Amino acid sequence: MVNTEELIDSRELASILGLSHSNSVSLYQRRYADMPRPVVDLGNGRPRLWLRNEILDWLDHRK
């Protein structure tokens, strides 16, 4: 089961990645094929959620 406190939206993900706009997250995903995918994706224009730990682990491995 997923702890809901571990879920982040595109706005928070953009902040973690150092991006100025949450819209840039989609571009980032296309650029980095190994970036973790959302665990919740409700479709175009709808919320997407990622697991914070997956993103942080991915960033650590990219350094």
C-alpha cells in the first residue's frame, strides 16, 4: 500500500527537479526515458502523481 504522504504532484516534482514551471515536467520525462513514471495518471489535463522516494533515488543515481 502507498503512503499518501509520499505522493507528489507535478508542481512539487518541478520544485524538486529545479524546474520553474510544472508544465516542464512533461518535457523532462520525454528527455529522460529512465525517469520514474507517475504511479497515478488520470489522463490528459488531469492530475499525475509520483512517489517522492522514486524521484529522489533517481536523482541520486544521476549525480
